[in-house]
Amino acid sequence: MSSAVLYDTPGPKAKARNVLYAVLFLVLLALLVWWVLNAMAEKGQLSWLRWQPYLGGTEAWETYLLPGLQNTAKAAGLSILIALPIGAFFGIARLSDHRWISWPASVVVEFFRAVPVLILMLSANVAYSQFADFPTDTRYLYAVVTGLVLYNGSVLAEVVRAGILSIPRGQSEAALAVGMRKGQLMTNVLLPQAVTAMLPAIVSQLVVIVKDTAIGGAVLGFPELINSVRPAAAYYFNVIPTLIVVAAIYIAVNFVLTSFASWLEKWLRTRKRGTSVVAGDMIEEQAPGMRFGGGGGI
Amino acid sequence: MIEELATLFEEYRILGAFWVTVQLTVLSAIGSLIWGTVLVAMRVSPVPVMRWFGTAYINVVRNTPLTVIIVATSLGLWQTMGVTMGAERFDTIGFRLAVLGFIAYTACFVCESLRSGINTVQVGQSEAARALGLGFAQVLGHIVLPQAFRSVIGPLASVMIALTKNTTIAAAIGVGEAALLMKEMIENEADLLFLITGIFALGFVCLTLPTGLILGWISNRVAVKR
């Protein structure tokens, strides 16, 4: 049902009323914005001096933001590269016909989806400091990547499983009918089709990973983008501008990734009729104990 | 190992920390359900400005890391702008600011779930309501949203479980919930690392798994049969 069904096409009276509502809403919004800007000006956060480091020069970018962004990209990239094969392994293992393979795989996947990623990062950090001898910065990177891989690997396992299950049953039946074995069926028929079906979901998962690297920065001290907020703000005395610029960078990166995912999904759907697609929507809200995309109307 | 467990529970307020986690979750859940419903009403409303605002809010907030929002509430709202949310003690201020941040972020996902729920309600339902002369607010409030809610209990449960796990991020601004206590514990008692990790991991499994199972069962019971 499209939202336009919720109301009649406005006539003259309704049009006038809608304009009134729009004006009222805009006035409220303007008041709110004015109030916020006023409060910011009072604390001196609007003056050009505070914004100048970001808008008027490259020094702040080169010293604080870009190195942070580079570390964010490094952690996110490593995590998705390691998590993908692990996810594929567990996703396929969960689909196995043998109980002794599918059960342990299910337990592992459900467990790591139920535990907050911060708990995993904290634990990995102390484990590496106890049992390994990494320099501090490397240890933080490894701890963040470990936490992200454990969590996202289990989410990707569900994506892989949903991708394989989304392929029409006729495909497996036909493959078995021509005499393929189960392994051949998986590698030659199901997986190649599932990979294309999963692409949008994988790109969406990358958004979750990028957002979650920030946890490692704020709590562990991994020197990524959000970790550069405090030093930069302390140096230039500009907390609010720094926060806004950092948030804007994250939003821009994630918006590009999200848009790419939905473009990919649309393209895959229209490319060939009957192609199955695992949508990337709301992927970060996949809870343990629940079927992927199941439960309700999605 | 039993002895070590007992000393850990004696020396640290583990249950107290998990109680803070539960409080954070419940308050943020209630707030985000309300704000998310308001947002979805804006997104489907006949007034273009409101639709535009709803979409802009979702696109901006959903793409911001929750950590940035939480850090911004403390570093920006409180320490720079002087917003204290009517509290005086440090930990109360942090707690309330964290709830505010969680509501702002989680409402996006509540809104998106509800919107997909609205799409599952059959067109005939609102056409019939409009034929009876109901206005937009009545169609949405009496006819469409009640059915939409029933069909998205599953997805909403997922959102709430994700919220439970996300409350650990409040550790970034020093709210004394489970993850912050765990950080302190594993730094003090590094030799008991795996035991401590086990306690906290199990604690979160205990909080999230039953919620998922119960709400999943409810969602099957109340789903609108078609």
C-alpha cells in the first residue's frame, strides 16, 4: 500500500489546511533551529575562528581527521574481508544435512549474534595483551577487527544462508537429477547464484561495520575517526564544529554505501526476471533466535 | 572456579550493572517507540514538508554511528552547551543523555519497521475507512497503524534486541552499565579474562534470547491472518 492511499486527493479546503499545517510545522522547525543556533552562538561555537580549521585550511584534516578516517577504513576493510569467508563457512555449515555439523554451527552463530560487539572487542583487547606481544596501536586494531569479525561473521552466515535458501528449489532438483553430488550442487549451482543475490546485503553490512568501528575508537582508544574528536577539539577549542564535521563524514560515507546497496538491489531485480535478491534493509537489526527477514511483514 | 565466581560477584556489582543495562533498554525502548511512531506518521502524512523532514531525519541519523551520537550528547550537549537534562549528579546526567541518544537513533529503525508494516495493510482497509469519511489521522490511528503494529512485532523485537546490545555503547560516556564494569574487571583481573567474558556474554544472551523467543511467539499469535 503506498502512503497516498491513506488520504484523499486534497480538494480546495484540504489544500488550504495542508498549507496551514506546513506553515505551522516550518515555524516550529525554524524556532527550534533558531534556538539551537542561538545557544551555539552563546557558547561561541559559531564563530569563524572555530570553523576555520575545517573549512579554511587543510592542517586539521591532515593532522586529525584523515589519519582517523584511514584507520576506520583499514579496520572496516579488514573486517569484511575476514568475515566473508567465515560467514560463508558457517552459513553453509548450518544448511548441512548432518546434525553434528549444523547444530554446532547454529550455536556459534546464535551466540555471537547475541553478544554485544563491544564485549567481544574488550575481551579480545585484553586477551591480546595477555597472550601476545603486539605494539599498542596494532593491538587495538586487532582487537577491533576481532570483535567485528566475530559479530559480522555470524550475521553474514545468516545472509549466506538466506541467499542460498532464496534460490528456487527447481535448481537443486535439476542439479540432483543430472547426477550432481551435494558438494557439486553447492559449488556449481547454488553458491554462484547466491553470491549475486547477497551482494546488496553484503554492502549494507559494510555500513554496519563502518559504524561499529567507532565503538572501538570511543571505548578502547583505537585511533580512528571518532577518537580524533577529543584531541582536535582540545587543540582548536571547537567541540561542536568537530563533532558536526566528523558526523558529516560518517553520514557521507554511509549514505554512498547505502545508496549503492539499494541501486545494486534494484539493478539485480530488473536485470533478469526471477533473480532472487537478499535485500540489505535493516540488516543491523537482525536479532539472535530470529530468522533472517522473517517474523513479520518484511 | 566456583570460588572465583563467588568472589567476583562479591567484589563487583555485576547484577547492579546489568540492572542499569535493563533500565537503559526499557526507557529507550518506550521513548523510541513513541518518537518512531511520530516519525512514521510524518513520513506518510499528506503535508510534503513533514514527509521531507521525516525522510531527512532518518537518512541523517541512521547513517550516523550510534557512538558518535552518544559521544556528542556528552561532549557536545552537556560539556559544551551545558544541557544537564534536569539532573545534578554526573552519573544521572550521563544516564539521561544516553537514553536521549538511544531514543534518537533507535526511533529510525522503529519508523522503518512500521513503514514496512503499513505497506502490508491491504489497500481496501484504508479505502473503506476513507469511504466512511474518516480523515487522515483517523485512518492512520484507528485502522492502519493497529494492523501495522501487529504485523511488525517480529521486526520490532529485533530492533529492541539490537537496542539491548547497543546500550553497551553508553560505556563510552562513563554510564555504569555492564560493558563499563566488564572493562574495569578485565583490566583488574586479567588472569580471569575468560571467566569474566563468559559471565557478561552469558548475561547478554540471557537478556536477548528470551526476548526474541517470546516476542517471536507473540508475533505469530497476533499476526493479522489473511
